[in-house]
Amino acid sequence: MSRRATAWRALIAFAVVAVSLFLALTTPARLGLDLSGGTRIVLQAQEAQGRAPDAESTDRALEVLRQRVDALGVAEPQLVRSGSDRIVVELPGVQDPREAAEVIGRTAQLTFHPVKGEAGKAAPPAEDGSRALADPDRPDAFLELGPTALTGEGISDARPDFDAASGEGWAVTLSFEKKAAGAWTKLTGEAACAAPGDPGRRVAIVLDDRVVSAPGMRETVPCGTGITGGSTQITGGFDAEGARELAALVKGGALPLPVEVVEQSTVGPSLGADAIRAGAWAALIGLACTAVFITAVYRLLGLLATVALSLYGLISYAAIVALGATLTMPGIAGFVLAVGMAVDANVLVFERAREEYGQASRRPKDLRRPLARGFAKAWSAVLDSNVTTLIAAGLLFALATGPVKGFGVTLAVGVLASMVSALVITRVLADWALGRGLVRRRPRATGMAGKGRLRTRLEQRPPRLMRSGGRWLLLSGGLLLVALAGVGVRGLELGVEFTGGRQTQYATERPVDAETARAAVSSAGFPEAVVQRADQDGASLVTVRTGPLEDAEERRVRAALAEHGGEVTVERDDLVGPSLGAELRDKAVLALAVAVGAQLLYLSVRFRGTLALAAVVAMVQDVLLVVGLFAWLGKPLDSVFLAALLTVVGYSVNDTVVVFDRLRELRRLRPGAPWETLGDLAVGQTLPRTVNTGLGAVFVLLALALSGGGTLTDFAVALLAGITVGIASTIFTAMPLAVRLERRRGPSASPERSRKPVREGTGAVV
């Protein structure tokens, strides 16, 4: 064993852990709105005057919106362009999305006009630009306005101020650019020449075809001279909030294109705090259960792997904060899930090391040698299984939106960190421990000398599953038909993200049963709404999912629930436009199709075409079984479910790849053996790894299902089902199908026979 290689691994491990610890202690995590609370709004730029929105005009609109949001005083807002015509606005702490959407989404065309006189009714603009609009001081009167004399583009600043002149209420102080200041002086100078009491002495300030203020010139303003100094005040009986809103609109200026709200999501701060707590508990419970399990199975090596898993958590968190990624609840789910998946690489190595130790002609004096061979032989399976998961994570990042994209980032970071944890940190710790004399004299305490009960039983009674491969394929086909029947009979309950509409979660002061809640929502005028009830952390929650719902209609639903449940508060409010829902639905289908194609392409490169096809068929079966299960249970298919489904894709192929990797090795060692025999040997030799890895992930997912709450429970259920059918499909679908495809393919050129002998009955290398 090379001391130089060991020293380099130790140095790399120390550097990674040290940097990760520094980043974790010095860099705060950026929490998503579903954890911190706030409002997320997606705006779609619209066509204006025959001009379609493009990236340039959307970027200009984004800068205008940024100034408006900054003027609203929102702490740490985030605005980003998505594609060429969408803008995503995240407003932490903002719990009234209607107000925020109204302010940031208005076109805010600000103009200044001379007042010609009073009119009897409103009138549209004439050819010279004159028109009649309602008088803000007299609701039953109208002002006849002259053509535009000045626009809001000439304003350099706008801020709310207390109205010092009247001593009452608030005003908006405007500062003009140099050229606009001259136009303002001319406009006010002409108005000051009119007689006192004449409407012509007023100047109308119009915002989006509404006169917000029409101040008259004070007697101190000289005729022809006007107001100089480049600033003025807009008065009009504003309160503090109204003055702040108007200042934000004026300062931001006009949007180059109109925008429409296509998605809106609001999360209460208490719900976010509960989500953080649930995720933290899931992580701790899952890690603790996994640590106990892996230590019980692999003893000292398992204990060292637990230490490496803890460091894996530190590395993953540090990578996320270093990348500046936003940590969302699905992201935490990905992080927790990756803890379970991180066990896989360790289990692969330890099972290989056990094989190497047991196959030696005499007990090795240096336990580090079979461990090194275990690492070397597990490398291929570790690489293939992690690459397939990375493909799924990459698809989530490329094709998904919002929190699910964050899940993809977290999952990818977790997979890479798990490889560092297992292949570098675990090995450094194991090399050091196995080099101690006290450990060398007690090989059974290391966990390497024991085969484990499952492996011992499999060696005594090897499986003979492939002889009945046709029956297993028929059974798999029957289960698939049951799943498809669920889709046909019950239908798919698509979430609001994919259908468009509004989904609001209410917390009621008093518990309201599901039937009462449905009756209340129906009485409010929405008999077709989907109403669900749940209890979470002592709170009674009612979720209402409808089609497009106006704010006034939502308030009517809330009032109807309040009649039975007392005080009602909105915990979460999601609004998705129909066009965006259709787009997300199409992206979901595209993501699954690309996932299947990408896995088939990768596996075709790494394996024979027949094995790749068998693996993909089993993967598609797993996806359809999980979808069918959710159809029978009546659970919604939403973006979080999509994240679970693509993770199932990665896990299913991961498990199949490990078994096929062993099949490929056995075929190389025993080229003349029947495919049924090789298939049984591959399943038997890898089953301990499959069971141990599956249990490691199950512990984490059970913790997530029990403490995650809400959609994360459905997420965990989907993955638990996916892991179960993934393990079963590898043994009862992928392997029997691969054996039949290989037999039909006929004899092929045999690979070069290995010089190493093979122990009959096990196919293991000796």
C-alpha cells in the first residue's frame, strides 16, 4: 500500500473538512420563502403596441421593478429574470401579496397636465392630448386637462414626507432632472397667472389615467416665474402607506411593457419555522437511525462510516452556502435523502471488503489490504450508481422551476459530497484504524471478518430465481396493469402547479371537520373546489384548491370558514395561471421523457445494449407503479411529487446498475456459464448491499414522512414506494428480462478469461 497515496488522501480530507467548517461558521444560509415566510410572484411580460417582449425589454422592466421594491422597504428582496419574458420577485416577510402585486405590477404612467377648466363628464383624449378626468377633491366633478406637459421620466427622486405646509397628513416630495425642472417651472408659472379660484390655477398629476393630485398654485407663486428649485410636493390627503406607495411607483418610473401575474405564492412565517423544525428533526432522527444500523452491521467500519456521514453533512451544507443556493423545504428533503443515499457507497465498499477477506486463503495480517481491494472493486459500481442519480438531479435543475430546482441542486451536491465522504474520508479513517495493533488482533470487531447472516444464508442456499423468470415477468406485468387501472379508474389528481388555479391553506381557531369545511366553501359559491383537512403541530388546517380565484372571492371563502372555525388565518396561498400550469405540465412530461432517454444512453455506453434496455424497462415500470399508487390513494401530483419521481428514476437505475455491474464481472470470469446461473449469482452476491442500502434510506424517509408534514409526507411516501419497487424490479423484472434478451441474442464473443480462479457456487473472485 502506498504511503504517499494515503498521505495525500489524508491531506485532501483534512483540507475539505477545514474549508467546510470555515464556510459553515462564517457564511449564513439563504433561506427560501417556504422557510422564512414571504411572497413569491412570477410576472409575465406582455406584448405592447405590436412588440413582443424580449430579454432586453424584460431586463429594463426588472430594473424598474427593483426600484419599486426597494422603495417599498422590503428586506433582502430578490428579483431575477427567468427566460426572455418572465420576472421572479421574492419578497421575504411580505404577507399581503395583493398589495405587493398591485404596486410592482402597475405600469405607472405618470404625467403632468395644465387644467383648462371643469367638465361635465369624463372624456377620452382628444387629438391634441386634452381629456377630462375625475377631480380627486370633488368626486362628482371632472377636470378638463390640457396636453401632457411633463412625464415621470424627468423625475430623479420621489420620497414620502410629512406635509409640512398643512401640518396634516402626508405628501410626496419630487425632485426633477435639470431639463424637467425647467418644464415644471414653465407649467407652474403659466398656472399661477390664472385668477384665484379659477380651475386653470391648478396642475393635474395623473397616474395611470387617474388624477392623484391637482394642487393649486399658492398666492406666493409668481405669475410667469412658477416653482423653481427643481423640486415640489404632491399633496392630496395621503396617509403614510399611500404616500409610500405613490413614491415607489413614481421613483420606479414606467414599465417598458405591461406585466401580468402568472404565479403567486405566500407562506406564513410560522409555517416556515415549522418546516425548518420538521426538516431538522428528520435529519437528526434519520442520521441517528442510520448510524445505529450501519454500526450494528459493520461494527468498527460502520462507526467510522458514521463519523464520515456526519462530516458529509458538514461538507454538503458548506457547499450549498458557498454556491449561494437558496435552501428550500424540498432542498432540505434532498439533503436528508442524500444522507440515506450516502450510505450506499460505504455499504458497497464494506461488502466488497468482506468478500476479499473471506476469499483469502489465509487470514490477512494487514486488514488494510482487503479494504483497499474492496475500494478498488467497488469503484465501478459507485461511479455508475452516482452518475445515474446526478443525471436525475441535473434534469431537475434544467427543467424544473422554483423549489424543485433547489432540490436538484441539493441532491447533486449531496451525491458529490457522499463520494468524497465514502471514498476519501471513510478510507482515511479506516486506514488509520486498521493500522492499529489492537484492531489487527481483533478482525471480527472491525466488521470485516464477519459475513453477516444474510450473506451466510445466501451462500448456504443460493437463490434460483432466474429459472422462473417468466413467472416473475408475468407478476410484474400484472402489478403494472393494476397501476394503470388506477390511472384509468381514479384518474390523476394534478396539483395546482400543473392545472392552474389557486390553492390556499387556512389555519382555523377551532377544528372544522372535512364535511363542514366542504359545505362552507360550497356555500361561498365554489361547489367544485377540492377541500382537504389536516392537523399539524396542534393547528387545524383546511386546504382549498379551486380554479382561478379573485382576491375578493378568496375573502368570501375565508369568511365562510370563519363562521364554523372562528378566527381564520392564511398559512399558504399559491396562485398559478392556466398558461403557466400547462407549461409546467409539459415540462414535467418532458423531464420524465428526457430522464428515460438519458439513462438509456448512459447505460448503453457503460453496459451491453440488452442490459441497458432491461434497466430502462424496469425504471419505467417503477415510475408507473408509483404514479398508479398515488392515483389509487387520490394524492395530488405536484412539483414536489415530480422531484420524488425523478429521484425514483435515479434510485431505480442505481440499484439495477450495481447488480448488472456484478453480472458483467461474473460474465467476464465465467464466459461459458448459463445466463440464468450468472443472474442468480449476481442477485445473491449483491443482495446484502441492496438490503442494507435500502434500509439506510428507509430510516431517513420514515423520519421525513413522520415529521415532515404536508407535501413532504407525500414526497417521502413516493420515495418509500419507489425504493421498494426499485429493489423488487431489479430482481424480478430487470434481471429476468436481461437474461431472456441475452439468450435470444445468442452466443457472443467471449471476453478474455480472467487468470484468477473462481470459487464454484458463489462466483466470487479468489
